[in-house]
Amino acid sequence: MRDTSYDKPILVAETSEREERYVVPKTVYETQEREVVENRRVPVQETVMQERRYTVSKPVTTFTTQTVDRGGFVDTQTVTPGRTYNRLAWQPGGTYVNPATGQSIWRVPGLYFTPMTGAPQVQTQKTYQANYVQETVPVTTMVQEHVAEQVPVVRNTFRDEQVSRIEQVQVARTVNEEVVRKVPVTTYRQAVERVEQLTPVKVQRTVTEERVEEYPVTTMKTIHEERVEPYEVKVMKTVPVTKTVRKPITVERLVPVTTTEQRQRVVVNRVPIETERIVSVTDREVPTVVETEDVLPYPSETPTPVPDPADTVPMLPGQ
């Protein structure tokens, strides 16, 4: 849990009263009499005949051809290609071209990271598909027709008359009046409020796991055979050669691999046998000792790489 508490500024309200004096204008009404002379217009009604013209709308039905959409929703399938990933797979031995160097080298059969493609996913969605159809539709329109007729109309006229009367009128005057009142005053002061808050945080740690795996290893045993023959042979000295081979391996992580190996092989040559008699002081034959040598591979030959247990990743179920 991580403490994410923070200070929140707040306003604290304080209420107090103060005395306020001000002058208020007060209106005082007084009643007075005055003579009012006004002109009146008296209405007079009379009936006259007047021609009235108006427009009458009549419905008229016609047929027209229009395009109507009678489409609907259909199912459309969308194919999403599968995800491409690398996994360990058994590869037979053979010659292949290294993409990094462009050289053709021999590959030992075994487990290698091989690109795999998963199964595609098919999704079905509903889409709207339009279907336009020609239809004959009745259309009703209103046609206007002018009509004239005589209508009696009552006409109002006015006649002017003068009328005098006395009425009471209220006269208003303003008087200043002093008013004292108490007004509540609210003041605000700033304070700090502590807000406690704990936030859960996920922490990830790495655990080292040790795995022990067994894999078959082929070893070669060299058997020395000693032969004694009475012939002279040239002896070649065997010099051990140590060669460091670096091979590119495609894995999820890059680990430098240094492999040092020494392999022996027996080379059989057809050599003419010559017999020579050596006479010593004791006048006896001394046999010639024939030595058999082990010849190492030439430096130009590519040794067969031995799989490293650290480079072998076990295949999990379902991969």
C-alpha cells in the first residue's frame, strides 16, 4: 500500500453582524380633485353588402413512380489472419544457407526455433445491404379554386362627443426616512484539511528457477591397436589443434556460445612394405616397430556442433 495522502485547501465561513444606516426615500400619497374634459368616440353600427373572394382547395389524386429501398441486414464474415510466433520444433539435418553470412553450412538435426502461424479467426457481422425497387405510389395534391360571393358585413363607425367630469387624483411626493438595520456578514478564511488515502500498488519480482533436464549424448571411444611388422614406415607427429567455432543460433535471447572440441579419426593409407635386415654386433635381427597414429581433422573441416544444454528449451504442452 502506497500513502498518497494530500492536503486539501478549504474555506471556513464565519458569520458576524454589523449595523448599517441608510436613507430610504418614502412615497406619500395625497388626494386632490380636478376637472377632466375628454373627447369620446361613440360607435355606430351599419350593415352593408360586401363581395368576398376566397380560395377553395380540392384534392386531386395522381400516380407516380418512385424508387424505394427494400434492403435488409445480411451476415458478412471477416477473416483475421493468425498470429505468427516462434516456437521450438524438430528440424531434420541438412544443408541450409545462413541468412546472416550467406554461406551454406550443415545443420545437425534437433530442436530449433521455427516461425509458426496460428489458425485464422472468422468473425460474423451484420451489415445493411440496399435493395432499390421501383414502385407506383398514389400522390394526392390540393388544387386551388377561386370563389366570389356577396356577404353582409356590419360596419362600425365612430362619432366624436365631448364630456366633462370631476375626478379625484392621488398625488405622490417623496419623503426621506433614515433606517437602521443589522446586516449579517459572512467572512471566509482559508484552512488546510488532510485527506488520508492509501493506494494499492502491484510490485513484480523475479524468482530464479533451476531446472535439471536429461538428454542423450553420444560419445566416441578410441581403441589403440599395436602391430609389429618388419618394414620401414615414415612417422608423422600428431599435433593437437584447438579451434574456437562461433555459430549463430536464433533464440529469444542472444547468448555467446564457445565450443572447443577435439575429434580423432583413423586414416588408412596403402604403403609398400619393405623388409630390411640389420646386422648388429650380436648378429641378430632387430624388428622394426610400426606405430599407428591418430590423425586429427584438418582445420578447414567444420566440426559437428554438440548441442548445449543451456540452449535447449523444453517444449511446453499446447505449444
